[in-house]
Amino acid sequence: MNTVLKTVILGAPGSGKGTISSRIIKAFNMDYISSGDRLRQHIKEKTPIGLEASKYIKDGKLVPDDLMIKFISEELKKVKSKPWLLDGFPRTLFQAQAFWKEEKLDLAVNLVVPFSVIMERVEGRMVHLQSGRVYNSSFNIPKVPGVDDVTGEPLIKREDDKPEVVKKRLEVYDKMTRPVIEFYREKGILKDFHGETSDAISPQVLKELSNYMRLEGSQ
Ligand code: AMP
């Protein structure tokens, strides 16, 4: 067998993409390629690509398409022997089209969470900066309001979790990603997963992926 399952996950900020991705890679022992994480790693190591990309990232801009496509192709060369899940790439239609010429994906997982649910979720989110522990005022409530359960230190609200900022991020996501979603829909590999929480969506995604794994294993 020389095929590996090639998947991408798409979902708005606050859609639970991180949580669901970690459940997928754990369940199927997949390689996880998060474009943002990989770029941050390169920046930390001061590689040529990291130095180039940091110029854009520090201004909150997208890294240019051609640089991104080259970068992801290089990263994928390192993981070819295992099924993989790509997160954060492609972010533009151009990236999706160019990447398709190099890699024919098997499945694009599209997380569809209502806008109002995302707004509510991030509005109630509080974090303990030092540890990264995340709380929520409606479903993951700290024992003492505004205080980290473990250390007793204060929780803060992230700048980019403020309602007006979240709304803007969601609009930008929608504008950039809608054409990518349509591109994969036309290719016949897009699957929508609807729900309000990661616990509701994850089982659907895992079930779908296990069908693909079976198919792959039987080739
Ligand atoms: P993230 O952690 O996914 O939000 O990515 C952090 C930053 O890396 C983004 O704000 C972009 O500057 C850059 N980045 C990550 N993925 C891409 C991509 N597919 N295209 C362009 N820039 C990207």
C-alpha cells in the first residue's frame, strides 16, 4: 500500500477546530501539519523561511501565497508515510488551486458552527495566560469567578476575543475561506459537519474518517 489519507480541516476561529483536530490525530495516529504552528517553529529557529514569514506575521498579515505553497510542500515531504491532517492551509483560493496541482486531497472536513454560537463561546472565554488553561462562563466555569483553579492567579480576556474583534475575524474568515470551501465542494471532497459543540461534532467526523481509513486499508 503506498497511499496515505490526505485531509484538510476548515473551520472559523472559535469553531473548535483545534479540539477536533487533536481528537482526529489521536484517534488515527495521523501527522498534524498546522501552518501557523510550523511557521512559528521556523521563526523560533530563525530559518530563512521563518525570517521571511515573520515580516508578515508580526503585522498580522497573511504570508504571500507562493511562499506558503512552497513552505507547505516542504513540510509535507517530511511526513509522507503516514496519513496527515492539514490545518490553517489553504487559506486562499489561489493556495487551494496551486496545492491541488501537487496533492490531490481525499477529504476536506468543514466545521459548520452557527455564528451566534461562536460569538457566545468566545465572549465567555477567559484564559490563564501562564498555563494556557481556558475557561468559559457558561460551560467550563472556574471554581472562583475570574481566577485560575490551579494557581489562583487572575484570568484574562484575550484582546482578540473581544466581541467586535471576533466579529471582524469571522467576517475575514468567511470572505477568504468561502471560495476555498466551494473549490473543494466542486472537487467532490468536501464534507460539512454541523453542530454547536466539539463534543457534538467530533463523533461525526471520527465516524466519517474511519470509513476512509477502512477504504484506504483495503487498497
Ligand atoms: P494561525 O496560527 O493559523 O492563525 O497562523 C498564524 C499566522 O501565520 C497567520 O496570521 C498568518 O500570518 C500566517 N499563516 C498561517 N497559515 C497561513 C496561510 N495558509 N496563508 C498565509 N498565511 C498563513
